[in-house]
Amino acid sequence: MAPLAYVVGKTGLVQVVDTRNGAVLVQADTGGRATGVAVSPDGRRLYVVNGWTGAITVVDPQSGAIVDRLFTQVQLSHAVMRPDGQRLYVSASGGVAVVDPENFQMVAVIKAGGQPQGLAAHPDNKILYVANSQDGTVGLVDTATAFQTSTVQVGGLPQHVAISPDGKRLYVSSMRLGQTTPGTLSVIDTTTNQVVGAVEVGRGAGSIAVTPDGRTAYVTLPKERSVAVVDTASMTVRERLPIDSPSVAIAPGDTRVFLATGATTTVLDSTNAVLTTYRMKTGELEARPRLFDAALIAFPPGQPTGTGLRTSSSKSSRSSTGSS
């Protein structure tokens, strides 16, 4: 099981949670509304996207220190770390920023489709998948050249993408125009890059998480205050959970399902029963403390290792600039 969960609130507050007992081990304040988050493979760095201010903030999850910040001068959205840890990708209004985590500098900007949103990296590190929301497509980016080589039409307004642990299937949640029109979850066969199934899941299109065995996908539906549980073999909705959550996450190799539920983090077991609920701390780092409003949950890519916080040397705080 993954020992740590990295939970980010809407206002940019961060809490590192011990998943064995729900204890909040570390807190940090990134100072801006959060829209995305990614974790380094070794768990030593947390990258929070302060999307409205166009910043990417690096947090040391052991101390809670802000160790770096990159200002892009454009509005940002989602983030994903490549499994090998060599590149961080952040979607923006004009493309996808490519960041080298080693020196924390932007090294390229990928020209993707209209209004890139959700991102997913293939386990082999060679392909980045981009939800092009205005185009109704998923872009396939060659990570070696940072160039979008092709697109797959999924329709609607793609928002989030998630890849199965074996890398064979990519799931895409798409919104549909209209107040009552249900959104969809589509699945792409990554060997043929063809859509091989789709199912209406409900209004909206939230985040997606896939179980380690690849048999179940969870889709959050904030507009309906529910979570759709999808059988991936038949692409049918197996169950609807009455849980209001903007974000769902499953750690590699972990059968538990983690849901951001405002002042709490809700954990489900493999039967979708509530295993436990972690009470998040109030925003103690703020000038006027208020309830923590969990919006994002993240885990390191790849197989979980270790059983606790790791030690690392931290850089002194500095700011870098770049533009995309």
C-alpha cells in the first residue's frame, strides 16, 4: 500500500497524509488557487500548479518548505509527471509546458489542440496523452521530440485522461453541452489508437482513476455530487456512489480508492464501502484559518516504495521565469 497521500486544497494548501492512520504529517501553503498536482517518482518533490497565477510551485513534502517556483506568465491547468521522473508536463491555454525537474526550468512548449486540459503519460515514457477540450480530441505527443504526432476523436469537451496500469487502455472523460446532457467516459486502445468503447456516466466530466487490475474505473461527477463506477470490460456503469468529490486517485499497486471530500479525504475499499475517513486539519498556515477544502489527491507514478517520509536535501527558495 502507498504510505502517503498528497492532498491539495482549492486555495493551494497542501497536506501530506499518512494513509495508515490518517495523520496529517506535513502542511504547506503554495499561495495560490490550485488546479493541478504531480509527485516525483521518489516522493521527494510535490509540484502544485497554481493555475490562475500561472505558477508551478515545488514543495518539499518532508518539511513543507516551498523550495522553488516557476512563473510561466500564462494560465495553467493540469500536471503529470513522466514515470521516469525526467519530465513534468503542465497544460496551459496555449499548449503544454515541458519542465525539466532536475534544474526546474521550462525546456519546451508542445503545440497541442484547442485548450489542453487533462494529461497522462504512458508507462513506457514515450507518449504523452493530452485532452484537447475545444477540439474534442486526445492528442498523442512524442515525448522525445515534444511534438503532437496525431489525435484521436472522442467528441464532446474532453477534460481528464487516465491510463490503465498496463498502459493498454486510455480513459477519457468528456463533458457535453447542455444542462441535462450526460457526459461520457471513452476508452482508447493504445496499441491501435482507436476508440473501442464509451458509456454515458452523468452530467459533467470529472477526474478518473483506474484500479491496479484495470477492471474498474472511477469517474467523479461534481455536478451530480456522485461518483460513477465503471466496469471496464463491458463499459457499463456498475454503481453510482453518492459522494460529492472533485477528485479521485488510486496509488499504483494499492486497492484503496481515495476521494477528495472537502474537509475530509474518503477512502473506499475494493467493494466500494467506506473504509475510513481522514479529517483534514484547518488551514493553520493561513492568516485567517478555515476548513481545508480538498480538491486534488496525488501519488507518485510507478510502484510505491518505502513506508514513510524520505529525507532529502532541499534547495533554498528561489524563483525562475519562463514563458510558453
